[in-house]
Amino acid sequence: MLTRRDFFQVAAAAAVLSGAAGGLASAAARQAISQTDLLAFKPVGQVTLLSFTDIHAQLRPLYFREPSVNLGVGEVRGLPPHLTGRELLAAFDLKAGSPEAYALSSEDFAALARSYGRVGGLDRMATLVKAIRAERPQNTLLIDSGDTWQGSYTSLKSAGADMVETMNLLGVDVMTGHWEFTYGEARVKELVEQLDFSFLCGNVRDTEWDEDVFEHTAFFDRGGIKVAVIGQAFPYTPVANPRHLIPKWSFGIREDDVQKRIDAARAAGAALVVLASHNGFDVDRKLASRVKGLDVILTGHTHDAIPAVIRAGDTLLVAAGSHGKFLARLDVEVRGGRVVDHAFRLIPVFTDAIAPDPAMAALIDRLRAPHEKELARVLGRTETLLYRRGNFNGTFDDLICQALLAERDAEIALSPGFRWGSSLLPGQDITVEDVYNLTAITYPAVYRNQMSGAALKEILEDVADNLFHPDPYYQQGGDMVRVGGLSYAIDIGKPIGARISDMRLMRTGEPIDAAKTYTVAGWASVNAHTEGPPVYDLVSRHIERNKIIAMPENRSIRVAGG
């Protein structure tokens, strides 16, 4: 349930969303959305913070379905961002079938997608950013909260260089990181040198010398206010991703260091202190309750799109979604070194409503031109909605698991619970680009191993604890590992070791035997020297062989305790 404080925050957000002049509600009534509607905003105060996060290297417009399941545990159960579908629409007073409903929820997604079209496109984002900067030229900061350089065919082929070029042209002021580190230490340092702005990661330290690897704070003057932006990279990068790619760097939440950075920024005269964070929303909500003097957190990693500012103590939390689907705008008025007023809008980047920025469009065309033929190569067609996002299996994940089982002759498939990846509507062609949008990583080998039933349960229990531990500081990963050929029950309210039960081999219906071994195929192993074909080649081959894909909703996982 929403707390009383959350209720009033939601009510205020709903007033903005449905509000009057030029708002999306009136646009919906006209069955049209214009660029003017999307930019409508009454400025407040001296500073405009523009932010996005988790763009995952998506340069072109796409479809992206928000989760239908995003369960919260402990104190955050039933609070944003753990509201989806109809519950989310009701909490934020959003009308079913409206533009906001399409952008923010999974309800009736395929039908609404056909009405409202694709979202995102960095050339459209550039148009919005330029328009707001033109309105507030001395007041605006553009902040990227990470997961920018990874997630597409072109980013993988260029090792992140395409995104560095586009972000420089967009005029980003600062960024932090997570998947950026999967290119390895040397490549990250090369790309950071090519940035026209600061790469802030105050929680990354050299293990040999115990010193900062990157800058931690950048200062700006906006609207006569000294603004400090502190950067916080994903604290569990060496756990969620291969340690061997970054062997000399340590991460962590480092709460004490965050407080020191805040105190130092205040001592240096900062009247507004902002954290560009890739901690994840629930981690940042807890962090905000434990540090002093932090005004704003622009949070990333968990891909949450929340159409309201959420307050934790004196700190304002902004969650700007993912995949270039939203641009968040937060205006703040600062007096006496504290925020006394603010206005917020989470702007959906409706592709068809926004004129593409010519310079960004030309750059994107140039970057993609050498690859365009392969990107557009059709592998097959889907008859059903393909999507990834959600705590448990999505249909695109099920397709990947199906490919692992068939192409590696396995009994059970394991696929990581990554949150990134675009959606496909029923009837759409599946292209090479679509497959890479779900699989483009630097450690893509598909292994085929023998695992005991006990080891399988341990894997599921460990990942479930990363996702459903009641203390957010122990939530270290993405969504639940996806499974093929295996069914199970999960009670998210139980402790580690007791959440997973009734594991069965789907081919026979037999219970998984802890002492028996099974042939398991999987990918994205964090272990060095994993051998096997690249997952994107394997999945592409499977789709080509089958041509027509139909993936029903997964019924093999039974969830309790939510």
C-alpha cells in the first residue's frame, strides 16, 4: 500500500500529468500528441536537471514493454516502483488506453503500440534536449546515470565508440557507469579520454593503491547556483559481471564515502548536491535515508519509469526509465542551500510526435551505415508479443531458452535476468538487430555443462536472494534467472535457501533430484575461459530454422509471497 506521503506525491504527479494546458490528457482526447504537448512545462526555480538512464546503446526508435511483474519486498512492498499494470494506472490516476498508459504500463501493450507507435530514438531525444536548453540556456544540466555504451549490435562492434560520439553530440554534462565496464579496464579508459564531459564514479577504487580510479564530483554554475554532481557506479559490478574484465578495480555502495563527497561539496560552496547513481531505485531510497545534505538522486540500473518524484527524507528521487524512452525534467528552486520548491515531468519520447534533430540523425546514419545490411537481415517472424522485462520469464527470454535447449541438445536452459532489450509486436519480422538488442555482450559464449539438481537449486536460490532480499543493500543483480525445460515454485517472502521448491523437469514432469546430474545450457557466464558459440549466433540460427515464432505466456513458474 502507498504511505500517506506517497499518496500526496502521487496526487501531485497526477495533477501534472492530466493537467491542463497542452498536457497529454488533452492530446489523448484529440487522438494526437505533438512535440509542443510533450515539452509543455511551467519552469520553476534556478536549475533544470535533465536526465536519462539505461539507454543501452539504442540509437533508433523501438518498442519497449514495461514490466507486468515488479515485486517489492519488506518495507517497499506496494510502493513505487513496485506497482505495475492496473495498479500503477490507478495509483497515478492514469486513464487506460491513454498515451501515459502506453508509455508507463504493460496493459494492452500491443494494441496501444500500434496506435501510438515506437518510442525513443536519440535524434528525437536531441530535439527535446535542445528545445529545453533554448528555453533555459543558463539553467540546464544534462545527466546520464549509466548503462549507455552497451546493448546493441553497433555498440558491440565499435566497443562503445558509437555511443561516445552520440553522447558528445547530445551535450551530456556528466555520466556514471555499469555495463560500460564490461569492455574491460583498458577500453573503458580509452573511451573516457574521448568524452567531452566527466565520467563520475566515486565508488570505484584501485585495489593495489586504494585510490580513486575516476573523478567523483563535478561542479557547475546554473542560474547563479553552484551545483555539485557526484557519480555512483553500479556497486556490484564485479559480482553481476565478470570480475576478470576489471581485476584491479573494487566497487561497493561506500555509504561513508558518499557522505564525505556531499560534505566536501557543501564545504566548496555547493547549494545543490545531486547524485548521478546506478545503484538501483531501492538501494538509492535506503541510501537517501542514511546520508545528510543530498538534494536529488537521479537513479538508474533498475529501469524504473516513475511519473512522479519520490521523496526519501529531504532527498528527491527521479527514475527516468530506460532505452531512451523517457527524458526526465526536474526544475528546482534553491534558497539558503536547500530545495524549497520543485516541478517534475517524465517526458515520454513518442517517436512520431517529435521532429528528428538533423545533426544527430546524420551521425546515427553514418555510424550505422557499414552495418545496415546485416542489421536489417530478416531471420523469421513472430506471431506473438516478444518482450523481456519483468521479474520472471519474458517471451523473448523463453525464445532464447528454447534456442539453447534445441541448439545445444540440453535438458535445462538458463538465461540471465537482464533488464535490457527491445520488444517485438505480433506479426513483426525478427531481424539480426533484434537478436543483438537482447544479447549484445562481450562474454556471449553458450556453455553446455553437467549440473546436479542441488547446484541448480543453489543457483535459483542465490539469484532470488539478489532480487528479493528484504535489505536493498543486498540486492546485487537483475531480474530472476530465466529457465527453460524446468518448472519451479518460489515464495519471495521466505529467506535464502527456502524460497525455491517443487523443481521439475518439464519434459517428463519428474521432480529434480538433488543428487542427479542434468545437461544444462546457458550463457553470460562470469567465469573466464567459458567456451561455446556466441549466443547471438545460436539464437539467430534457431530463428532462421523455425521461421515462424510463437511463444505463449510462461506458466512454469508459480509465485507466492508477493
